[in-house]
Amino acid sequence: MAIDMRDILDTLGNRGHLSEDQAAFAFQQLFEGLLSPAQAGALLMGLRAKGETPVELACAAKAGLAKARLVSGLPTDAPILDIVGTGGDRTSSFNCSSAVSLYLAALGHRVVKHGNRAVSSSSGSADALEGLGLPLSIGPEQVAGELAKTGFVFLFAPNYHPAFAHIAPVRRELGVRTLFNLMGPLLNPARPSHQLLGVGQAAALPLMASTLARTAPNVTALVIHGEDGLSASGEGGFDELTPFGPTTGFEVTGGQTKPFRLDPKEYGLAGHAPQDVRVDDKPAALAAIKAVLTGRANPAMQAMTALNLGAAIMLATGKPLAACMAEAREAVAEGAARRFAGE
């Protein structure tokens, strides 16, 4: 039986979930630019209204990757990591994931980070890395060589996902959250083997973990949400581990998910307040990441960087978390990534 967009939209209008075949067809049509603006808007809002499923989000991610400029030729003798968040936590915090990525490279690990400029934050990963003088224009054929030289490559999302131009006008006109706000961490064109994936909203943790397990069955990952220490409802928080309260989430390995929890008190990294990691604009964000990379940031930023770095080292090495946290604390205190800050 042929799949028809009218049937798909009718299913969503009745708050029904799409089958895998329906979702694959709908997103293939969307990324091909074959849907009218009305159909595209109805698809995205229908999914949001009923709540997206892992099957639907996975089909969206697979369709997006099928149209991406994929990276090939990367070495397979050691992990390729990505440290990334969904954003949308509205915390205006410093560029922690970028700092952690550069620390990993400085410690001898290999990182291919995928990201964009700021949308809802003070400074996106692209803004911060550009401010540090790192290139944003590396093409797929250059990634392996650059990775071998520096241990770090940044993939600027608009350069790798030209098909997103079909959807951008509809997203702008809708002006509200859709599943595209969750897709970024699932669309790294290098297909990293290991991922520390932060989720801005705790309620989306099961969806993101299950979707990652579906789209990247060989990945080893932590999908996490950090508490802000302020919100009794649990609605607030960060898309990173924080020193302000416990981090919850899921370990993802072999296509399976398992609950994960980390209390910063156990590693001597608890305390501080969310406002201590806030930056108000791009100049402040650049100053903060330079301070973090050189070991001169305030204690809250140092602790938050160490927490995320320790978790990432555990992913990359499989060593006990306590040993990884100790290594991370030492590296951050010494400013072991200072070369990326121009020192």
C-alpha cells in the first residue's frame, strides 16, 4: 500500500504515532524539498503536539544524514569523540563543551565536534572556536589530515547539511520548538564512536538516549542532564554535568540504554551557583573559555569543566570514573589546553 502525506498528516492530527515506514517517507520528502510549506509545518507541529517518538526522531536523523556531506577516512584505532549538547537550556553558560573538547585534544584524544553559531545562548560553539582562531571552513576531505595534526576538528553544521535550507524558512515562520531542536547532536557527519551528549530538558532524556541507540548502535555514549540546584520542579538545568547538583541520564552502548547518575559531591566538585558560569555576550564568552583553557577561570567554571572532562575521559578510556575525574581536575588546574588559547 502506497504511503501518502495526507494519511501521515491525518495520523498526526489524530495524535497517532507514525510507523517507521511513514516517518522515513515523511522526512525523505521533507529533506528533498518536496513538501509544501503548509505540509512541512503541519508535519513538524503534529509531531510536537503529540510528542515525538524515538522511531520518528531516528528516521528524521537518518534522513538528515543521508543528505549530509559525510566525513570518511578517519582512523579507527582509537575513539573519535564528540562533546555536544542540544542547547535550549537558556542558562547562558560559558562554552563548556568546546572547552572540554579542546582539553581532550590536548590530552591526546581525538575529537570531531559538530556545531553551529548561537541560537538561544550567548555564544555558540562556532562563535567561541572562531574567537580562538580555529577554522570553521574545513571540508570533509580535510578532516582526517587536520585531526592527525591537532587532535581536534570542528565541523560547522551549515557547511555539512545543505538540505536544511529546505526547512529553515518553515522553522523561522513557526518560531517554536520542533524536533529539529533535538537533532543537532544526532547529525555529526563524522559519526563519532563516543559521545557525551547533553540534553537541556530532563524530560527529553529517554527520547534522546533511545534515538541515539537506534541511529548509532555502535556508539558508546552518556546522554545526560545536569541539575541547576535551583528548580524544585526539575524543569530547569543544563545540557552538561554541573557542580550544582546531581546529573542524571543514560549510558548508551551496543544499542542498549542503562540509567546513569553522578553526584559531584563524590568527586569533590560540588558547590557554586549557576550564575557563576553565566556569560552575557560573545566577548565575555571568549574571555571565559580562554580563562578555562589556561587554568585561570573562576572555581565554578573550573569545576564544571573538570566534571565533563572526567566523564569524557571515562568514555574514551574505560577507566574508573574516580581516576578520570582526578586526571581531569589536574589537567584543568594546570591549564593543559593553553595552546588552544594562543599560549
